[in-house]
Amino acid sequence: MSSIPPRPVPGRQRIDDGDDMMMRIAAVIVAAGMGLRHTSLRPLPVLAGSTVIKSTTDNLRLAGAELLVVVGGRILDALKRHLGAKNILYISNSAARQTDMFYSARCGLGAVPNEYDLIFFLPSDIPVLNVDSLQQMAGHMAAHPECDILQPCCKGRRGHPVLLRRTAIEQLLAYRGEQGLRGAIESYSGEKHLLELADPGLYLDVDKAEDFRAFCRYAQQVVLQIPVSCQTEIQLGRGKPFFTSMVAELLRQTDAKHSLSTACAALGISYSKGWKSIRIAETQLGYSLLVSSRGGMGGGHSSLTDEAHELLRRYDALAEEIARFSTERFNAYFG
């Protein structure tokens, strides 16, 4: 495995490989062995009250990952509630206690649709904080099309996430040795690279007390390097808010899945909570948002009314305009 120094690239949502093609990025996070008290689910002051796994998903998105695949075990429902449904595909590994991480890796990697060219892979207890490191990895793969597997390292110590090219997945999943993903990577017959990065967060494991303390110190340094920004949340209300970003996303999910119950499950909320939120909004707005049919061979079906589509259009346009305005005024005061 060759070691090549990093090649910085500017941040972007997709990576240009120089041949008029844009490489699409996904990520697989294995959380099948987690319990409700796992450190990755603990709110931390150094992460502004967020959690390691939430910070991980946020930063993967910032680095260009359009789809996140989360493999969970007995706390999968809790992960859905914690992480939400935005561009996340949840995979259940009900046998997590009887299987190793590579089994969960197979579940997750096998679920990534074929249109994704690059796939980050990592366990949930490895905190990914440095977006620049992820972007450098993606940029390296774009600059080196011969490389199928890229492992990051810091001062010679290998870490996560591993970045895989789509064409490597089939051979990796066919591995039947005893060394798990490490063995699958070592036995892979194609091109593999190591990328040296100045990022000790790549190998810090929050499960271990000593590493957790080191992670908190490192996270503090990284967080202070991130510019402060203005963040907005648009709520419609009559005294009290009745239409929030959650209700808007619930409508989008219902429109996409043609089912309110499926949309609620995707967002990690109960059906009763979702139904109540829609009913409150309808009452306050004075018109229906959903049209539902019951029974039949295909089961129940829900669709958005024309008024709901128009409401979402206006809500999204308002949110976009306010975000632009708030960024402009924030820069005037704090830039």
C-alpha cells in the first residue's frame, strides 16, 4: 500500500474527477453494537451539546456525502429519533450481539445504491470532526482514479474513515476470512493508498477513557477553528408555532413515500405525534394538507393536497430568502 501526501481541494457537494463527471459520495456508519448509554450518544459541551454520532453525520454531509447509511441494532429506533430522516437509510442488524462489525459492514455497504461512486466507512465510536480531512480524502480519490481503497493515517497511525470506490465493494464483501474488514482490505487485489493527514481525530476512540479525554481536548481545538455562523429556524404560528421545519419535512416524506405512517417512522416519531402535528397545522391554516385513503389491496395511501404543495413552496422560498438575508446581516455585524 503506497503512502501519498495529501492534496488539498476546496469544499464542494460533489467531487469533480476532471472528466466532466461528478462523483457522488455516500457513507456507512456501523452502530449495531451501541447501547443507549454509549458515549457516542452523550451530549458534550465541546460539541455545543451535540453528540459524537450527530457531529459525525453533520460533518460527513458537509464533506459532500449525499446519503448516509446507518446500521443499528437494538437501539435503531433511538438512532432514528436522534439523527432524523434527512438523507439517511437505516439498516437493522437484529443479530448484532451474535455477529461482528464486518457483518454489519456487509449489511451497510450492500445497501448503498449503485449510483454512488465513493463510500466512507466508519464505526460510530470514531469521531469525525475535521471536514477538511474528509474533503482531502475525496479529492485524493478524484485525483487518483487507480486507487480503490484509501486509508487515512496520522503520524503513521491508521484510522477511520476508510474511503472505498464502488468498484471495490463486491470483492470486499466476498471476503470470508477471520480478520473482518481489515482482512478484507489487506487481501484486496486492487490499488490501495495511505493518505497522511495532520488529524489525530482519525484514530481517537471515545470508548476508552484515555482516548475520550484526548478527544475532548482535540475537539476543543477543532471547534474553535470553525467560524461562527448565523443559523435560522422558520416557524409559522398564531401566538404559538404550528408549522415548523419538522412538520415541513413530515409533509415531504409523506409526499415521497405516499404514507404518513412510513414518513413518521422515517423521522423517528410516533404516528400519533405526526398525525397530531398535521391536524394542528390544518386547523390553524383552515385547509387540509393530506388526502388519505384506507384499505384496498395496496393498503392505505396518503398524498399532499394542492394547498400543501403551495405551502411547502412558499415556506421553502421564505426560508431560503431569510437565510440569505441573515447571512448578509451576520457578515455585516460579525464578519
